Amino acid sequence: MSSLLITLLMVIAAYLVGSISSAILLCKLFRLPDPRTAGSNNPGATNVLRISNKYIAALVLFFDILKGTLPVWGGYFLGLEPLYLGVIAVAACLGHMYPIFFEFKGGKAVATAFGVLLPIGLDLGGLLIITWLLVAKTTRYSSLAAIVTVSLAPLYTWLLKPIYVYPVLMLSGLIIFRHRENIVRLIKGSENKISFKKK
């Protein structure tokens, strides 16, 4: 089987896996409000934290990371080239953003993007976590933390494993584009903040 055919199959699988919204499913399971119509109306871990508690939000975060990691790791073990892995990564994130199972209304794919970057190396993952936490703790803006982190991801990748820079650039551009409304609200000063206190 050729690399292109394997990549195509992996892209389809990554999109379908990415389309499984853990935020929506877990909120239904725990009888919580639909994250698409409550809080910031975004089906992601940060909004689940707003409308529930840190334990359920942590579950959402874990599953969102996992659905990004699994397809890319699969492609890596199948010996696909970095550019093909980048396409698979983008497909997983697009699935989270525009899920076929939930009327194409998804989240910002920050956790899923982190998941697809993990196979590059735990050192990169550590840098991304530290960056996000520093910005989020300092400003209490989850969106700003995500934007800064994905903006620095290509630089971190270039320093650690430059062969993956172009795929990471693709991914960073997609995540920043998905945050365009947040950027407008940040400029206007109307963006929602997050709380790290236990509910």
C-alpha cells in the first residue's frame, strides 16, 4: 500500500476520531448543560470548567488530547513522512472544530492540537504546557494562552526537531485562524476569563 493511500485513510480516520466531542458527550453523561449553548458556547475543556468542575474538565482535556495523539502516532509508526503526519494532524483538529457527528459545531481544538504535537517529543509537550500555564495564570485568558502557545510552537519545534517545523506551522495557522473571534474580543477587552478555583 502506497504512502499516499495510507495517508488518505489516516486522514479520514483522524477526522472521524476528532469529530467525537468528549465535551458534549461527558456533559450529557453527567447531566450538565450543553457546552454549545452554555458558558462561552464552546465545546471544549475550558468551557466545561466554567459550567461544571475541574474533574470533568480534566476528563474532557484528556480525551481531546488522546484523539489528537492516536492518529498521528499511528501515522508515525506506519513510517509516514513529516508532511503527511502534518496533514493527519490538521485532519484531527478539523474534526474537533467541525465534527460531522455534531452538526459541524465544534471547539477550538487547542487540546487536540497539543495531542497531535506530543509524538514529536515530551520535551516539546513540556514547553507547550509551561507556556500555556504561564500565560493563563498571568492573564486568566485561556484563548490568549492558546494563541501565544501555538504561536511559539513552531519556534520550539525548530529548536528541538526542525524536520517537523512545516507541519507545526500548518497546525499553528489553523488554530490561530479558529481563534479570530477571540482575538477581536481580546482587543476590545470583552473576552471571558477563566478561574482556577475549585467549584
